[in-house]
Amino acid sequence: MDIQRINPDVRWSDVTVYNGIAHFVEVPEGDLSAGISAQVQQVLAQAEERLASINSDKTRILSVTIYITDFANLAALNEIWDAWFPAGTAPSRACVKAELADPNYLVEMAFVAAAK
């Protein structure tokens, strides 16, 4: 089977699809001075765009690894996360406290989803 790489660059591809399974990572691309709620909303909105690029949607997300810089922000993240998924479609997930590449990032998410 071929590997599909969407918008490949020297360092990464926006999405990599193999055997109907897509992998992609999102960091906030908007105002990095915004708080955790705004950054989570940015990441999830970007994820919806990535999913649309492979003819998929958030109900087809299989798992997400969430990297967060401060567990004090977990309640705000969870509130947005819980509202974002339709009932009964939440994927498996892991949430890890981490130092991220840009100190202004408060959150980063690695997604695995079924492509259509």
C-alpha cells in the first residue's frame, strides 16, 4: 500500500495516511498570547480542517495524545473537549504534561483518525 503525504515539507507532512488511517499533529496557529481555552479551540478547529482534507470528520478520530504544559489547565481543556465531540464518539486519549517546542504553546495534540 502507498503512503499518502498531504503537504509534505522537509520536516513534516500535514497529514500522513496509510491503509485508511491518518496521523497528524496540531499546535495553535493563532494568537499564542491567548489562554488555554483559545489555544484548545484553535487546535480543534485546525483538526477539523485536516480531517476534511481526507474526507473525514471528528467522529472518526480513533485516538489523541494531548501534550499540555500545565495540568492546572486540564479542566478548561476538558470542558472544550467534552463539548466538541458528539455524544458517544470520544476517542481513546492520553494526556501528558510536557515542555513544548515553543514556550508560548500551552497545548499540542497528536491525532489518529480513520480516513474515508
